[in-house]
Amino acid sequence: MAGATPAHSLGTTVLLNVGHALDHMFLLIFATAISVIATDFGFASWEALMPYGAAAFLLFGLGAVPAGRLG
């Protein structure tokens, strides 16, 4: 069948799922640590740093497409 995706071994499937879970966990570290980061850098509130977080999430999402193709 043309275009069918080959099945992966159990080890590959487990590693892909663990990597995906770690990826989401590390993305949320910024959202969790933002209040401490803002205090350390002298910002009045954590909202001042959110444009950086939004840009990081956007760039991460844009980079996911070529990374997926390369993988």
C-alpha cells in the first residue's frame, strides 16, 4: 500500500512516547518558573515576560514540522 506508515518496534514506540512526554514537561517548566524568573530579573510582574514565552512556544511549534520530517 503506497504511503502506509511502517509499524515501529515496541522499543521505538516506548522511546518516542517517553521523549514526547519529556518534551511537554520541559516546555511547561518556563510557565511554572516564570514568577521566580521575573523576580530574579527585577520585573514587577511575571506578565512582562510572557511575550518571550509565547514566542518560544511559537518557534517550537514551527520547528516541530521540519524536526518531524527529519526524524
